[in-house]
Amino acid sequence: MWQFFHKLGSPKWFFGISTRFMPWLLMSGILLLMAGVVWGLAFAPKDYLQGNSYRIIFIHVPTAFMAQSVYIMMASAALVTLVWRMKLADVFVKAVTPVGLVLTFLALFTGAVWGKPTWGTWWIWDARLTSMLILLFLYGGVIALDRAINDEKSAARAVAVLVLVGVVNIPIIKYSVEWWNTLHQPATFKLTEKPSMPAEMWVPLLLSVLGLYLIFGWLACIRMQTEILSREQRTRWVKEFVMKGKV
Amino acid sequence: MAFDSFAAFVSMEGHGPYVWACYAVFFVLMIVLMAGSVRSRDATIESCRRRYELQAEKSTVAAAPTTSASFARVNVSQD
Amino acid sequence: MHPIRKKRLTIVLFLLVGLSVAVGLTAYALRQNINLFYDPSQISAGEAPVDVRIRAGGMVEEGSVVRDPESLKVEFLVTDYSASVPVEYVGILPDLFAEGQGIVAMGRLNNEGRFVADQVLAKHDENYMPPEVAGALEKASQAETKSAAENAKPATY
């Protein structure tokens, strides 16, 4: 098991294996996302209360869900960086932070546009929206901190500490709608219960969540490859890859 | 189909601007993110290639006078 | 596991636990400030300050909405099914505003215990369904209460 763990930490091994997976991730991701979006926009029935404005859910929930999952993945990688000093973990954190930032922004933006016709306001300082805004600032802070420190190793550690400190925000986002009074409604999907929407609504939603997940996987791979190439350009395998095109 | 006509689909009973604005911003940002990632990977590869070519040129220039030396000097890569 | 790594892991986990406890206690201490609104039972129990801008939230009580025919003035009761508070508001209500629907109102509580709102937001729940299903459910629940009432009648005689 430890051997596998060490192999996983090898940038060269990762580069080779991710190149093989990436086309599949991208194709299936786009396919699933488009299926979910088209189904949700054109074929799912409208909501009895909100009418058609609820169709924003088919991108709002995937982006909000991914914004939080990406942060949890980053926090796990940060733990690995701090404890095992694995290079690839730090590469992952650096590669996906901008993706997390964009996803969080999209979740907030789509939420605001959805809030206007349903609640009657773009923004309200309730616990859910505020904690989500803090997540946006956390992503921004991680990027800024990384840019501020020149030395690669100290940057990796400082970023890992910040990411781990910020992880307390994730349960706050998740449970804000249950612990406090908020304008935002509780979660439609719960692990233990049936979703509180019919199948013709939650199946397309699930498709777009899965699709965005796979597209994130592709984005993570390609961005990690970029980071690995620029860090390892002195090694022989990178030279061979750049000049001959294979790993 | 949940709509009777294409016009109904676009207007979404008055919610059209909200729904379409969301989807437009979503797709634009996702495409920018994806295209940007591909481009920065290509740019990194290109800058590496230029670096290696520059190094190769330098080493051949440095190696050129030594060819006139009579001693067998073998260029072995040290990395 | 290597002892150094074990030590690092313990330190990191220890710090995380400490941090979570600190954040948890802070959030607990500030819970009333984090709550977006007071609910009707809190207001009728006198927990909400008078003549300070606050938010009140709850369900619009069935049959309580009175619209002024000459102006945009609306009066209704907000309830959490254990207490209710009268609310008055002048302005345009959100589309989702209806009897039996959740709202959050912003405004001041006056001395007579009436809530004078200057903004009313609609709050919806996590349930989504097609209109036909919602209609069918409504009918079913009406039929149930009707039959329950009919069944209950003979018992009262």
C-alpha cells in the first residue's frame, strides 16, 4: 500500500497516467453536463411555486457542490503536504485553487440571479450566503498567499496551513441552513433520505453534477500537468516529453 | 418538452432573462477556464522546448573548438 | 508510519480540533446575531427589541391577508404555528408571496406589538414538484381533511 502511495507521489507516473485518462474525462464530462442541462432546461417540468426560474438549479447546485468538494479535496492534499511532504499534493492545491474560485463565484452569481425573482432580493447577509462568500475569499487568499511567497517549499507549507485553517468553513456552509434561521432553504438532497423532488427533476440535476465533476477532473489533470512541467523542467523525462512527445 | 413553442422556451414565462443570464455566464466562464488551462499547458511546453534548444545550441558552440583537439573527448550527458 | 510524520500529523490534527472548537464556541456565542430573523414566538415572548430594525420570519397565516383596496398596503399575520405577529407593509410583494408561504420581513416592531415592514422577502422550502403533482397533493389533503371531518362528526353526536 505504501509503495502505491509513493508511486502516486511521482510526478512522472502521474503525468503518464493522467494523459491516458484525460480524453475520457473530458468527453464523458461534457456529455453528461450537456445532457443534464438540456434535460433540465427544456424537458423537466416547471416547479409549482417558482415556475421556470427554478431551472437555474441545474447549474447552481453543481457549482455550489463542486465549490465545496474542491475545497475538501484541497484540504486533504494540504494535510498530505504538511505530513508527508508529497510534491504532487502541493501541485494539486496550486492547480485547482483557481478552478475552485471560479466555481464559487458561479455558485454565488447564479444564486443571486435566482434569488431576485424568487426571494425578491439579489443578496442577503444570511449564514449560508455569507459563509459561501467567505469560501470565495479563502480561494482568493490561497492564490494571493502562493503568489506572495517566492520560495516553492515555504509557499507550499504556508498555503497548506491556510487551506487547512479554512476547512472549518465547510461544515458551517453545509449546516448553516439547519443551525440558524436563514433565507436560504435547507438542502434538497440528503444522504439518508429520498430527495425532496421528483425523479424527472433530480435525475438531470444528478447528471449535471456528475458531468461537472468529471470536467473538474480533466481541469485538475491538465493544470497539474502544466505545474509539473514547469517545476520539473530540469529532469530528463520532461525533456524527452517536450522534444519527443511521449513519457 | 416542457414548453409549447420555441418562443415560450426562450421567454420562460418572464423568467427568461434570469435563467439565460445564469447559463450564459456559466458557460462563458467554464470555456474560458478550460481554454485557458489548455493554452497555459501548451505555452509551458513551448517555453521548455525553447529552453532546451537554446541549451543545445550553447553546448554545440562550446563543444565546437574541442573537436580540433586530438584527444578523444567524448560528450557524455551528465544528467 | 515514520515517527516524524506521526508527530506532524498529531500537531496538525490537534490544531484543527482546537480551531474548530474555537470557531464553534464563537458561532454559539453569536448565534442570535447569525440568525437572520426572529420567529413569531420569540417576538411575542418579548425577545425581540422594540423600535430597532430587525427581521421577522415565518409563515403567512391562511386567511389573514388583508389588502387595502386604495393603496399598496397589506396586513397579514406571520406565524410559526405556536404564535403569530401582525405585520403591515406598503409596497410590492414578491411573486412567491401567498398565504401559507414562508416570508422574511425587515422592519421595526412598534409598541403595540405590530411589525411595520419596509421590505418583504419570500422564503421557499427545499421541496420542488411539478404543478400537477402539487395540485393533486392539495386535493388529496383536502379530501383527507374532509373525510376526517365527516368521520369525526358522528363521534360528536
